[in-house]
Amino acid sequence: MKPKMVIGNWKMNKSFEEADDLIIAIGEQIAGLRLETGVVLCPPFLYLELATDQAQEADFTVGAQNCSEFKNGAVTGEISAEMLAELGVEFCIIGHSERRKFFNESNDTIAQKTNILLENQLVPVVCCGEVIEERKVNRHFEVVEKQIKESLFHLSKEDFESVVIAYEPVWAIGTGETATPEQAEEMHAFIRQLIEKRYGTETAYAAYILYGGSCNAQNALDLFAKPNVDGGLIGGASLKANEFVAIIEAAETVIKEN
Ligand code: 13P
């Protein structure tokens, strides 16, 4: 099994001071653990520099929660991939279901964001996932396939290898209702097969496919133990240092046992 990856998506939470405290607390708690797990913190834009400053001395890297699909110029209120890269940000979540819902982000926009992130050497963390109505009528595979193909499969093999995918069933986000490890594994295996058909076995095996949606310290071990679940994209449970670090420790346990 390859090392896992655990990403904390703070969403629109924390004051400046709370963010500073949380970044420091996570850094302190993981110091000396000699982690194999890749840890990424994604605070709101305004706190990114706090995180990148600390990241120089700590065992985590930093991601943003969004970026503009445009390079630069007259795009009021937006933040470019180039600005993120200049700050030392290495990852960027795109296509989160909350952005698809509140900001009408389409697969096409996500494809453009993927391109501009890769041009700036950032790792796009591309989210996909179905809503409950789609799962109820057994359309979840079809929906995720379309999202992945339309936002990512234009990439060359080399570029695709720099992308992280996060499967986040929308019905599991912030609801306390996690996908079962079997449901997650089934979808992750399906996504890996899509990658294999498009880019070959090696690329498919190396691809990181994270699970997100009410993942917490209690259920992380069972989810991460599934062979196609390469880690987690954590929302609510990433807002407390102890809980987030317990999730990272679950990832370490799985790796050490395999
Ligand atoms: P929760 O972990 O709060 O369900 O959020 C998941 C998520 O949306 C991470 O991007």
C-alpha cells in the first residue's frame, strides 16, 4: 500500500487568531511522528500565509480551497493560481460540491482551473460525488464518471499524474452520515478503473483517490483500510487539532499494518 494523504478543508471557519492557534497546534502534535502520511492544511485564503510560514518548519504542506480559472487581470475578487504558488501554497481544492452548488461551478470550469493550477505547479485536488437523489436511482457511477471525464480526461498522462481526486458523496458532507467503507471502496475502485482505461495500470495504481464526507477519528481507520481509499479530505473534523491528528494517526496505522 502506498502512503496515505490526509487533507483538512477548513471551509469558511475560524478567526485569524484561532487559525494561527490551530496551525501551530497541528504542527506541534505531528512533530516527531515521522509521518509517512502526507498532511495538507487548507485554511481560508486570508490565513494561507500563516500556514505557509509554519509549514517551512513543520510536517505539513498547505493548500487553498479554490482559485480563479483566469490567469490574471480584471477579475474582481478572485485569487489566481500564480498568487497561490508565490505564497508557497502547493495544493488547491477545486470542484467542491459547495462551489458547484453555490457558485455554479461546472465541469468545464473545473477543467480550466485544473489546467491553470498545473501550469503553476500546484496539485489540483479535484472533488466529485453524487447527490442523494442520484444515488437513490442508481446513477452515482454515471454522475461521477461524467465529472471525472469532463474535468480531467483532457490531460496528458504526465499532467494527470499530478492530480489528486477526492470522492465526496454530497449526502455525506457535513451530515454525520458517512459512506460505508464498502460504498467508498466500490466508488474508488470504479474511479481507478476509469483511470486505468484512460491512462494505463501504473498511473491508475499511483493515483491518489481520497474519501470525503463525515470522515472522523472514529471511522477513519475502517475507511482508510480499504485498498482503494488513499486517504481523506476532512471537513468538520479538521477544525480540532486532536481530532485531525487522530485521523492522521489512523492513516499511519493502516500503512504500518500493510
Ligand atoms: P465534512 O467532513 O464536514 O463532512 O466535510 C467534508 C468535506 O466537504 C471536505 O471537503
